[in-house]
Amino acid sequence: SSNADSSLVQGLELTGGADVLRINDADNVIIGTDCDGVNDGTERNIIYGELADWNSTIDINAAAATEVKGNYIGVQADGITVHSTSLPRGATAIHVTASSNVLIGYEEGTSGTCAANVQRNIIGHFYNSTFEIGVEGYGDGINIFTTTSNLRIAGNYIGLGADGTTNVGPYNGTVDDTGRGIICGTENTSGIYIGTDGDGTDDALEGNYIGNWGSAGIHIQNCGTNIRASGNTVGLTTTGVKAANRNGIVVRDDLILGWCDTTVNNTICSDNGAQSTQANVVGFSTGDGVVINSNASTPGIYGNYIGTNAAGSADYGNTGDGIDLRQQTNMTAPYHIGNSNTNQSNTIKYNDVGIRIDGAVTGSAASALEDYRVIGNTISNNDTYGIYVRLTELYGTAGPNDGTISSNTIQSNGSHGLYVEGSSPSITTNTISSNAGYGLYIFSNYQPDLGAYSNPYDALSPSNASDDAVSRPNVTTNTIQSNTSGGVYLLDANAHNGSSLLVDNTFSSNNGNPHIRRDWYGAIELLTTSSTPITSGSRTMNIAPANGTCLNTCSGSSSAAATASSAVWGKSGISYDDATTWFAVTDYVVSSTGTETNYNPYTITVSGDSTNDTGVTYSFNGSNDDTASTAGLANGITTNTWYRYQVAEIETSSDPSTPSNTSPSDDATGVSLTPTLVTSTFSDTAETHTSSTWDIFSTSALCTASGTGDVLSTTSSTNLTSYAVPSGELSTETTYYWQVTYINSFGNSSTSACTSFTTIRTLPSFSGTIADITWDEDTTANAAFDVDDYFTDAESETLTYTSDLSADEITLTLDDDGVASLA
């Protein structure tokens, strides 16, 4: 009480009571060692007990200049055994209310006469498994309450035993509770130092080790002003072994986390301290390393090691994100993660996501998450993304203004280096390299309504396009290299400087994959010839790019939805209300050599219950530059200058029945060189016969490939079911293969199966006149003439001759060379 000013509480073992030890309106009280050099090591108190609900082991209220040093609180005399009788709801080890100039732990400048370990408080807390998780709570290590000022918490083990390794906290890494190592949770406090003050004096001795708390190691919420947490080790033992908290540090106020100088805050920062002693090491959280959300007010996260040690070599990875900046209510920008001063650079490694910035607000109304500043950090070796920014889109006509991501090294992460989803930050001067996905992946997404609602999330759908978050970041002066999948990938999005993206950045060696690639979501609407949407049946679509090279799945079969309002077609399982089930259609690619290839326009054909063999052309390029009918679905929707959800319309109709070749019959021989090809009668359910294409091939393989006839190919609107082959097209004694294609009035076609025929052989021809021959009776006219002089063969084959002379008393003899003699 007020009559107890300047009291000493030393060398006691205190148990029991609503509060075991309460300092109320008393000043200059020392609880534990007084560091006078006399018996300092034996002056600790051992304080634990059976408390009333929501009460404290030590309660400091309306006190000034109170010191709590060298005590075992919540643990027994060995410093490593937690007091194990059941604690009540919400019990707290040390509770500070409306007090000033309170010191908990090491006093700066005293290490010469009073060792830091003598002044260290060991603060433990028993896990009570009988309480309902998240409702009744397990209490806190240190709870800082209203109107407290100039409070210093330094050099303590909070949740760790006196050996620096034993778990004396309420968390075993599997069952979450509401316990926090240090919590400052009420307004009007100021001048709160958790860890070192960074003034260059004993800074290395002032950091706390904080582990084994089921909500957070440090939790700052609605606390006040001029608050910093620096030089602490959160989630690790003194030997670097896991001492997991649920979350490492939760920031819901105006907090400086890590290094600072007087340019950052001239009240609680100094220009004399080193970055190495002011850095917090935050690791092994089962949730996130650092969480920034509701009520955060211009926080600064500077010069920390999150998921690793100072050398960046140790894997202390947090199971969740290294830093999670998440939009909730009453937040005030800017949000600083790093800065241009090298002392402010955070090293963030071995987490799931390095930095997550998430504007997907839920619950009550909140403004867009804007003016985040991620500058000068090293973000590497995280399991998935280096930086993931989503749903913060706040794009203005002058350019992106969500936030700034600048001068960071983003490398060797397990997926994309930087994943931008529904956001438009300025991305400048980063080195983005050696990531397992793309260096930079830019994607548009839905935007939740800003307000109170029961179902906050729209689908990625044209039905909700008016509030979509369309990514359009400004991407300049970055070095993007050696990323496995490629440099920059844009899906349903574009950069603000899209037309100059290649020259505005430096690209190299992205695993031989493109420097830049842009795709848009596309789908198909099928119409009848009277422009009525088709809503039933089964069909296969083929989408063929102009350059003939398909990067995505360019064909797929699906059935339409049940109503015309959502009758899109495309891949199997396509849904109008989920564009991610549509085709991702490539717009253009800039290759690893810097060559740009455009894939538009695409030719779309359809087969199945109704068809379009001729096809239509459509450009999936984010622009409204294709002709569309007024029937059925919108051809596309403009969202923030980009034409998205592009639906190519295509009319379809019936196919002719497959024709058959009737004459010549298959494998016919002795066919003339000018045959008439005859086919079956035309049949079609909806269209008329407008033309036929007749093709003759030299080989069976060419015919079955259904190309253009290499011997003859002609299309006729009159020779529909028969065609007379002109003279000079065919050769004798040759096998030919042929087919016919019927084309109907819509332009669809059907082609017959290939059949063959073989042409006739050519007869030798006789030319000239054998002159009269005179010889004497009873004599022989030897070699009278040579038959070869009068007969020729078109195939240049050797001719043989026989004679048949019907003349009395004259004999004709032919030798082997065709020379005739008469007698």
C-alpha cells in the first residue's frame, strides 16, 4: 500500500491468495535482488500459488519505480519445474496497471556489480487442460494495462526455465490457448521497452527469450504510443532449439519492431545502438512469425531475422508466414517492412510464405489495405512464395497506389518469387532470382465487398465483375533472372507499364523459359444459325493459335449448363461462375532471347452434336476488338480498363451424313484413264448440299491423312455426287486413292473413306505404211522390212511379234529382232 514505499520483497516463497503478491500505490519497491553486491544471488523470490480467476501472481498497481528482478514466478525453486496445481481462468504471472518507471528484469549498466543472470526473472505458466480453448484462457506471462508509462522488460526468460531450454510455458505446440508471453492490451500506455532500448549500453543483455505461449510470444494491441520490441529471441531456446509459440509477435498498434534510430522515433530510439543487438529473432511459430492486423498504426518492422539467425544459415522457419500483414478494422497506414537504411533490412527465410499482405477483409467495414512499404529486405528460401500480395487493389488513373515493393532481394523460394493477386503495387528495383516458379506472377481475382456480410467472397465470375480486384502493378528496374518457370507471368491481368515491360526491366537466364507471358481467361458460347444460345448436348472445342503452337490445353469437351444465362462451353467441368475452369488462352510470349510472339487471333472450331468446321477467329487479348452478336452472354466485361471474361461466340449446325464411294468400286482394276467418280446421295438434317471436293492421291497414307489430293483436288458446286476425271490427270497401270468431301450450306463437311482403283495398261501403237515389196518368184526377199520401225510402246516395254498371213504361195518369216523375210 502507500505506506510501503521503498519496501524490499526478497528471498521468499509465496503461494496462495487472490493475488500472491500485490503492490498497490507503493513506490520504489524492489521485488527480488537489489543488486547492492550483497547476497544478490539469494534474494530471489519463488512466487506461485492458487489464484482467483483472472488474478495475478504479482500485481503492480498505481506504483512508481518498482523493480522486479531475479525471481522465479510460476515455477518452483529449481527454476525448471512449473507449479502444476490447477490455475484459474486467465491467471497472469505479472500484471502492471497504471504504473510508471517499472523495471522487470535486467537494469542497464549494472552488469559489473550484478550479473545479468542474477537479475533475470524466470516466468512460467501451467497449462490447464480443463478450460475451454479460446474462451476461458490460460493467462499471460506479463500483462501491461492502462496508463502505464516507461516500462522496461529486459533480460528475462518468459516461458523458458532457468536453464534457458526447459519449457515452462503453457504451450506444447499442439493445443492452442490464449496465453501470451507479453501482452500490452489497453490504451494510454507509453514508453514501453520490450528488450533492448538500443542506446549502445548493455544492449546484448537486455533481450528477452520468449517461448512456449499458445497465442503469441509478444502481443501488442491498443497499447498506446512509443512502444518498441527489440533484441528479443522469440520461439527459440538459448541454444537455438525450438520453443514454439502459436504466433511469434502480434502487432496491433504503433510498434517499432527491431532496429531504429532518431530519424524513426526520437523519443524511444537512439543513434548509438547496433542493428545486431536490436534485431529480434523470431522462429518456429506454429502459426506466423509476425502478425500485423486490426488496430495496427504505422508499425515499423526493421532489421529482424524472421525464420533464421543473423547469418541467415539456420532454419528457424515459422510454419505459417514470416510476416503476415492482414487487413482488419481500424488500421492506419503506412506499414513499414524494412526501409532504405541497411540496418532496417529484415532477413526472412525458411517460412511458408516470406511476407503475406492480405487485403481480403472479413467482418465489419474496413478501407482498402494500402500504402504498405516493403523495402530493402532479403526474402529467400521460403517454402512457397517470397512475397504474396492479394486483394489490395486500389488502382488510380495516375498509376498503381496500393503500396511499394522495392529494393528487395527475393530469391530461392519454393514457388514464385513475388505473387501479386488482385493488387497493384509499385514493384521497383528488386532482384528476383532463382525462384522455383516464376519470378513475378500477376493475377486478377475477386474482391470481397467492404462491409458487413455473411458471405464475403464473390466467385471469380462475370456476374460479380464490378468489384473484382484487377492486378495492374507498375513493374520497373527489376532484375529478373534464373527463375525456373520464367520471368513474368500475367494471368487475367496486365502491368501498368505492360507495353514496355521488357525494356523497363532486366531479364536473363530464366531456365530457357519466357521472359514474359500473358494469358487471359476465355470461354466459348455456342449459338444456332439463328443466334439462339445452345444449352444442351456434348461437343468438343478446338482453339488453334495463329502461330500454330499451343502453350495451354487447346481443346476440350464439355456439356453446357442448364440455362442460357450460363451456357459457356470449353474444358470439361467448365462453369460460367468460375473463370478458373475456362481456357487460359495465351496472348503473347517474349522468349528467353527477347523475341515477342503473338498467339492471337485464335481459330475456334466445334465438333459433336453440332459443329462448325470452318471456325471463327477471336483475339483473347484484354481488348474489346472482336465482333459479337447481341444474343446470349456478354462477349466480355471491362474491369478497370481491361476487357476480361472474354467469350467467343460461334454458330454451329449439323454435319452432312458421311458419303461413300460407289464407283469405281474399291480395288477395281482396268479402270480407264478418264473415269467418272460416283458417290452416294447427300443427306443432312438441316442444311443443303452446296459443293463437293474431289481428291485423288498417289498413296494410301496421303489419302487417310485427309489432306489435299496430290494428284487432283477440285471443288465443284455442280458436280456434287459424280465427277468425270479429265484426260491427262491419270497414268496407265497405276493405283490411285480417292475420297469426296460433302460441304453443306453452313460450311460443315463430311468426308468419305478412302478407296482405290488401278488404271488400264496402254496398247502398242502402229504408225506409218509398209511399202510395197517385189521379188522374183521362187526366191526369198530377206530382211524385207523391220517391224520395230512401225510399232511403238508408250511404256517403252520390249515388244514381241507373231505373224498371221493369209496369202497363197507367200510365206512371212519374223526373226527374234522383228525382221521380216518373204518367200
